[in-house]
Amino acid sequence: AAFKNQNRPMCAPYGLFFVNSKKNLEPVAIQMYPNEEEEQHPVFLPSDPPHTWLYAKMWFNCADANYHQAVPHLGFTHLMIEACALAAKTTLSRSHPIQRLLEPHFFNLMAINNFATEVLINEGGGLTKISMAGEKGFFEVIRERLKTWRMDIEGTLPADLKNRGVDDAEALPKYYYRDDALPIYHAIREYVRGMVEIFYGDENGDEVKLKEDFEIQAFAKALVSTEGGRVAIKGVPGNGTFSTLDELIQTLTSIIFTSSVQHAAVNFMQLDEYGFVPNF
């Protein structure tokens, strides 16, 4: 992007990785910028002078860290889930069973996000001071990612892993996020299914109750609405109408997993990664 935070440079790198004989994922090539027309950028290799290769890895990590903070963390656990929370709170009564199912996973979300607008993602705030991209760069990346992000792919763990080509444990061992998150994802889905079937009947039963629930249908519509300049969430099962229990179950599973497990994965490791200043 043309935007620079306080004239700090930022690259848009490519990385090539290889699973070695010890089953470790290792970088084997890094290019700092994509080639454009006649402008060709060098490819850095482990065989380069040690400090050259070290600097290439540092710049790659820095870009990766800024993307991580902007998209998986801020954009799609905080802000995206706030949109889901608003949709639920404005369409479902407090006594509605689905609202009661979701409410614990929205606890303190809006207060935290509001606090962030005052000290972190505001102009001249924390991101401006400590990150390479700054708050304007972060929101630019989020807007770009929103064009293609889908709840039924990136927001659904099994589909996301398959889409990124990292679902095969034999081809990519030691991917601990995948190995730890998948059992929890399936447990959440089974729990959600059990709760939904209490109120709407099992998946083989009559789904008229679901279709006639005007509150849950309003919730489905709100998730994909563009009214008032809102950005619709792409890939919501049913696309504005819950016709089957599975569409509702999948939507709720994605929201709950993202606000709990996914947020834990992208939030609580930040000191481990960013405590090394060049990474951010």
C-alpha cells in the first residue's frame, strides 16, 4: 500500500517453506516484494551471507506480524465478532435461547473494543506508536481482506485448513494450532447442535419452528445486511435465511469458535512473538 506509518518501510513478502527430514517447517526462500512488470526483486536464500538471510527473515516476520495483528486478531476476532454481537443484540430478545447461548462469548467484547478506539486503534494511538503499518495501514488491510473473507471458509476451521492446504497432518506435521484446535472445534459444534436441537427439534424433525422464528430469521438477515452502509458478512450459511438446523448450527459454531478458541490462539501468544521488537 502507498500508506506509510511515520515513513516506516513495510514489505509485502513471499516465503517458500519446506518440511525437512526432522519434520520441521523451514524457510528456504524469501522475496520482499512481488515482481511488477520490469521491476524484479531478489530472492534471498539460506546460502546468502548469514546477516543477509537473518535480515530477510526479520522483515518477513515483521510483515507477518502486522498482518496477524490487523486481520486474524483485530479484524476477525474483535471487529467481526462485534458485528455478530450487534446483530444478535438487535434482533434476539434477552430470553431467546440462541441469545443466551451466544451471550457468554460476547462478554466484555464491546467494552474492550471501545477502549481500543480510545488508546490503540485511534489516530496517534498505540498502533501508530509501536507497529510498522500503524492504524491506517491496519484498516487498509482489513478492508482489503473483507472483500474475499467468508464465514463458511475462513470462518470455519476445517474448511479454512483445507483451503490453506494445511489440513494434512502427514504432509505438515507439528502444526500444533491445527492439532489442538480441531478437537475443540468439533466439541463446540456438538455442543451447539445439542442446544439447538433442544429448542428446534433434531435434524431429522420438522424445521417449521425454525423457519417461523421471526427473531432468529431477523438475526440471519442482519448478519448479511448492507443497510445503512454496513458491510455484509460473506458466506453466512443460508445467506440471510436459516432454512435448516445445520445452517444455524454452523453459523453459531463459527461465531463461538472465533470468539473463544480463535481469539485465544491469536491473542495470548503476542508477547512471545512481539516481545522481540523487530518482529513488529
